[in-house]
Amino acid sequence: MSTGSGIPKVKTLEDCLDDFANADPEVIRRALAAGGNDICEYTGSIKEQLKTTHLDAVRDCIENADKLCDLHQQINDCDQVFEKLEQMLIGFQSELGSLSTDMSRLQEQSVSISLELENRQKVRGELSQFVDDIVVSQQMIKAILEADTGDRAFLEQLHELQHKLQFLRAQEFKEARAVGDVQGTLDALKVKALEKIREWTLQKIYQFRKPLANYQVPQMQMLKNRFFYEFLLANERNVAKEIQEEYVDTISKMYFSYFKTYTSRLFKLMMSDCATKEDLLGAEDTVKSSGLGFFSSKPQVRNRATVFSLGHRQTLVTDDLLAPIIIPHAAQEGGHKFQFESLFRSINFALVDHASHEYLFLTDFFLLSGQSAIDLHNKVLARSLTQLTREWDDRISTNFDAISLYVCICLCDKLQSLLKQRNVPPLTVYWDAISNQLWVRFDQLMAMHNESVRVLDVKKLQPPVDTRPHYIIRRYAELTCAFLVVTESCGKQVSKKMEAILESSEDAIEQLLLRFSSQLSAPRDKLIVLINNYDLILTIIDERVAHDNRVHQIIHELMQKSIGEFVDVSLSPHFGPLISFVNECEPLVNQQATNLLVRYNVRLTSVIGSFSANWKRSIDAINGEIVKSFTNFKNGTNILQSAFTQLVNYYQRFSKIAQHDAFRDCPARQEMVNVHVIIVELKKYKPVF
């Protein structure tokens, strides 16, 4: 290499290494392959090759000089063509610039035209709709003036007329000039439509007044054309009010007449053999004979089964609550008779159905809701409810059937709940009035029952009191069971009231049983009559009442107390010395009074000897006495087992006392019967059922 001054530049080691790194790998490979040859020789050969190659290249250029000239000429021609092409492209670029400007201008024009078109279409649509809304067609005029009110065409055009009237009112505030062109025509059509609607609606309402007419038929026709009232309400409120008042007046009179007639005809089907003021708990079954002849001595016995027993009357508040109402003429033809509560359910269920249907009609046809619908509904039914309340007051005040009254109380609760389930006004005032009448009468009647029991002279009863269950107690058990069965289907509020009444009756019966027992001289018989009657009450209640209740608990506790006393009374004649010994010595043992216990050695010997000699015979005697004393064999065997259990308990306590140190020198202890022997013997009397 040489510098700019012509002086050769000496290569450094770094420069040589750089040249070596950039050299052709093949050249380097051949140089290295030379091995031990002198590098100068290898360099000379390389130079010679380069020289030869240069000469070959010069020779080739000379030989191809013509071709190179042609190539040079072609290159010049291409340069000219490219120059023209460049000029053309420059021209195109200039033209494209002006075209872009034109496109932007056209785009702006297109947006402006589209906006104008859209605005014109909006104006056209609104104007077209305005024309459609305000123009009165010949079809509408013909339908309103000539078509029958009940026709479909009239109703359709009435909807269209209402739309135009509303549109016209809206345009009046905007001072639209076209309003004046159609105002007179639309007003004339409105007056004509109001006239036809009023006449048609009143005609349907007057159909309710026809005897034996099914009022639901015209109601359904009115509901199909409920828009009539909406049109009246929107355009002539005075006419709408007239229609509503006429409907309320007509339908309220119709309901009043219906329920008055239905109630009157239905109560003609009431059973003649109903309870009277003589049918009380404390009344005797036998009455003076009449109609059997002057010399007849056979007493009349009144069948009071329907007064004190429930039968299947509880189904009225369960399965038969929603049963169809009683049809008077059909029942009369079939010779059917009904109890008071069946008539009560039928009448009030009819009221519930009519009230439900009427409320739905009022809210649907008269477009009411909330308190306004409730007020109109009450107005429609006011006369009927007043008449029914008065009717029930008369009927309930002469009812002496406590079960019937209580079933009716539960029916009131059930039917009111049914109205609430149907989302209908529950007629709370009516149900409260009827329930109050029923409760007052029920309280009076139960007080009469209890008083008849309290004033009963047990000394004059025929037949006289004995240890068997008494028919008055059976009446009480049947009546109480009836109340409990019905209560299972009633609400909590009714059940709570009933519980207090039942406890009052139970107290009267408890006092009566004590008076029964006082008529017997033997203490044992006094307890037997109590146990037999308590057992009768529990047996009757357990047969039909599934849930535990307060009355059952009280009677059960009294019975268990009497059984405990009876067991002691039954054991005393046979094991009196042993029981007395236990009762006297057990406190001394607990007090560690050994000195006092020593005095009982002789008595202990006597008790052991007496028990060992007689215990088997005494057990057999107790078995015979107890089993024969009770009318309920199962109850007797249970009491027998209680007596034997008490005997074993006494004997175990006796054995424990005998093991005390105070009696260690008593030889009679060796003769004591083993308690297990006694238990084995007692098992022979255990029932197999």
C-alpha cells in the first residue's frame, strides 16, 4: 500500500492479520498446503497466474469489442426510454394529485346529498304518518255509523277512532292547521260511538235482571268488548260513571236476590233431628214417655249420636272444602237432608266463588286496581253481605250443636284463606262478623254444657253410678275428640282459643268424676271408677287424634295418679305388713338410727313368715281382683303389671332393710324368698299380646 504522498506504507502485523482474515479460504488452504515450499516461490507463482489471467481478459475484451459496442448502445437506448418513462410518471403523479382533490370534493358532495335525502325521507315519513293519523276514511265512517256494536268491524274502527282522537288532541297544542279540517267529523263520530256503546252496555247490564238468567254470559260478552268502557272513560267520563253505577246497582241487587233465595231454599233441606237446648253433656238419656200410651212404662231414648260424635263432618274443612255447592231442587228431588255446617259451607263457598269471579270482572272491565278495585268490590257485595250476616245471626243463635259451630268457625278461617290465595279481597269485615257470632254462640253453648255437668245431681242418676264408664263421660270424650280432630285442620289462632275452652270442659268433667267416686263407699271402687272413665276418654281420643294435645296430657296425668293410688290400695290387703314395715323402717335406715331399728326384729320375723307363706296366693288373688275390675282388658293387664312392679319394688326395698346390721341376729332372714323367684312367678301373669 502507499500513502497519498507516494511513499509506500509499511503494513503492520495487525494489517496482515486483517488481510488474512478477509482472504479467500481456498487461497489460504492452497498456501498452507504448500508446506515447506518457500513462500517467495509461492508468491511468484501467484503473480504469474494473475498476469496470465489479465492477458486472457484483455484478449476476450478485444475479441468482443463489437458486442460491447452494441451493449453500450443498448444501454444508452434504455436510458432514454427510462427518461421518457420518468417524465410520464411525473405527469401521472401530477394528474393523480388533481384527481385526489376532485374525489375529496365529490365525497363531500355525496355526504351532503345523502343528508338531504335522509332529511327529505324523514319529512316524507312524518308527513305520511300525519296524513294517515288525521285523515278520516270512508270505511271508518261507515263502520261507526252503520255497523252493529257487537261486530268485529265496529270494534276495530273504534280503536282507530280513539287513536285519531288522541292524535287530534296532541296536534291542537301544536296549532296544526289540518286539525280544523277533521275536527267536526271526528267529534260527530265520537258522539255516535258513545251513543251506541252506552246503549249496548246498558242492554247487557239489563240482561242481569231477567229471572233465572246466567249473568256470566253477558259478563263474558262485556269482557270481549272491554275496550268500550275504556273508550267511554277516555272521552266521556260522565257516561262511564253512569255505566259503572248502573252495573253496581243491578249486580248488587241480583246478588242480594240470589243469596236470599238460595239461603231460604237451602235451609229447607236442614235435618229435622238437630240438637236442641236439652242436648247437653249433663242431660240424662231417658226422658218422659209420650205417644206410647198412658200405661206404657217404656222410656223414650233420644239418639244424641250426631250431637256429641263427629262422624265424618271434619271432611268439610279438608277434602270437601272445595266440593260443588248444594243444588236445592236436585237435593230435594233426591230426598237429601243436611246438617247446619254443610249448608253453611255451601252458602259461603258460593259467596267465595261469586266474589272471586266478580272481583276479576271488575278489575278487568272497569280498569281498576288496588284500593279502588276493593272499594267497588265491597260496594257490589255490600247488600248481600249484610243480608247474609243478618241471616247467620238468626241461624247461629238457635244452633245447639257445638261440633257444628266449631266446624263453621274453621270453615270461616279456611274460606277466608282461599280468597287470599286467589288474590281476591278477603272480605275481612264479613268473616270477622260471622266468626265473632260463631265464637260467642260456641262459648255460650260450651258454658251450658259445662254448667249442665256442674249442676248434675249424681245421686238421682238412673241407673246409679257404678265402677263402669259412664255415658256422660263417653259424651265428653266423643265431643272432645271431635274438637281435637277438627282443630288439626284449623289455623293456630283458632287452635289456641279452643285449647282454653277444652281445659274448662275438662275441669268440669274432672269434678263430675270426683262426685261419681264419692257415691261409692269402698276406696278401691272410688279409684276404679276414675280409672275406667279416664281410660275411656284416652281410648276415644287416641283412636282419631294423631298429635299430642293439652287435654290428653291432663287426663293421662290424672289417670296415672289414680293408677298409682289404686296399686297401693290393691297391694295393702295382701302385703300390708310388708308395705307398712318398709315405710316405717326406711327413714330410720336413711337416718342411721340403728338403736331404733333393733326394736323391729320381732316384727321383721313376723313379716317374713307371713310373706313366705302367702305371697303366691296373694299374687293370684290380686290378678283376679284387678283384671275383673276394669272394662278395658288391656288397661286392666297394664295396671296389673304396674301392681306387680310396685310389689317387686317394695320387696327389694324390704330386702335391703333386712340386710341392715340391726337385724343381723334375726334368724328369719334365712327364710326370705329370693326376689328372682318372685319375678319368675309374676311373669306367668304377663299378657301374651
